[in-house]
Amino acid sequence: MARAVSTRRKIGFTIAAWAVGLAIFFPILWTILTSFKTEAEAISSPPSFLFFDWTLENYTTVQERSNYFRHFWNSVVISLGSTVLGLIIAIPAAWSMAFVPGKRTKDVLMWMLSTKMLPPVGVLIPIYLIFRDVGLLDTKTGLVIVLTLINLPIIVWMLYTYFKEIPGEILEAARMDGATLRDEIIHVLTPMAVPGIASTLLLNVILAWNEAFWTLNLTAAKAAPLTAFIASYSSPEGLFYAKLSAASTMAIAPILILGWFSQKQLVRGLTFGAVK
């Protein structure tokens, strides 16, 4: 029987949720507003929130100075490419961990997760030298490989969690009907875990899109994504806050729009199997 919640408590939880949400979103809102200010208004004290002379000059200047759409395309290729490649590797790996008996499964999962605890700068030099020698430096292919390896532990962990919620009897029935291993994974397991796979895909696209350390250190001009596009507005001459805000807004707008339209699918996937 569900526990009754008083109206006063519901109102309190709603207000608290809105307060936390606004606090989290405020830096993004402030960045968007600053992008429409002049440089003088961007650093004025006290700062103006809504009452200032709105201008699109910063966006025009940013586009004239840098090719936004080239950086945007690089971000799309790198984030989608690394996520799809990660899923191709992680789905069979998560299947074997979830449905093939083994005493070392948890140890392997913990080992994979432990690789995320290593500071990226600790392996920057060897990876940089390898990429330089094999010709992957400043290429989208190189960044796809690096981001796939970086996010692979998260992808495997998430898919393993979703696959464990699927009854093993269904897969056994498919085997009795003559399904091969390939058929079992592609035609039985994958369709049943679509919500979990979709949420994993969305989350890892966001992680790859926002990755800055590797994109700044392994690219120069050809494969530079939007993170490098933003960093180009920090120079020895100083920080141009209004133009930097415009570049940041242009970089985060696509992922904000994606998150807004896919929020139901993302929540459904993240809560997949939470209630039985």
C-alpha cells in the first residue's frame, strides 16, 4: 500500500526541487544573458540581469572569427562516433557479464571502473607520443578512439545493470528455439533493453560532447570540436566575457536542445528496472 503524503509536504518538496533546479541552471542562464551584452556591460558592477542593451554583435563576431559549423560538425562526429563504437563493444561485453556465470565478474567491473579514477594527465604524454607517431594527432579518428576508451567503463556498467534486470529464462527460451549467439544478442536482448541502451547513448553523447581535456591536447585545427572553439576566446590579451559567453552558448545549445527533447527517454532509461 502506497504511503500517503500530505499536501503541505508535496508543496515543500516541489518548492525545494524548483529551488535546486534553478540554482543548477542559473550559471547557464547567466552565460546566455551575458552573450547578449556588450563587453562593458558584461563586467559592469553591479551586474545587470535583464535591463541592458541587448545586442547580437557578439554572435556575429564569433562567427566571423571562427568557423562555428566546422567545430560543430567535428563535435557531432566525435561524440556520436565514440558512443556508437562504445556500444558495439560494450553490448557483447555486458551480455557476457550479465548472463555467463563467472566468479570474477564483479572484480572485472571494479577494475574497469578503477580506470576512471586515474587522472587523465597521467597518461597524456604516452598517448600523445603514440598518436604523433601513428598519425592520429589532430584527427577525428584519434579522438573517437580516445573518447571510446575513456567512456567504455561507464557504458559497460550501465548496460550490465540494465541487462541484469532481464530474465535469463527469456534468453534460454530463445536458445531452445534455435537462436544463435548473434540472434540472441541482436534480436532478443537488444530490443528488450532499448530504454537502457537509449539512455546510455544519450548520457555518453553528452559526456563526449563536453570532454575538454583530450580535445584540447590532441587537436590543433583540423579536428578541433566546440570545446576548443570555446577555449580560443581565452587569450593573453584578456578574457572577452561577452564573446566567450556567446561562444559557450553556441556550444551548449545543441546539447541542451537534445537533452530537452530526450528527457523522458533519459529518465525512463535511468529508472529502468528500478520498480518491479
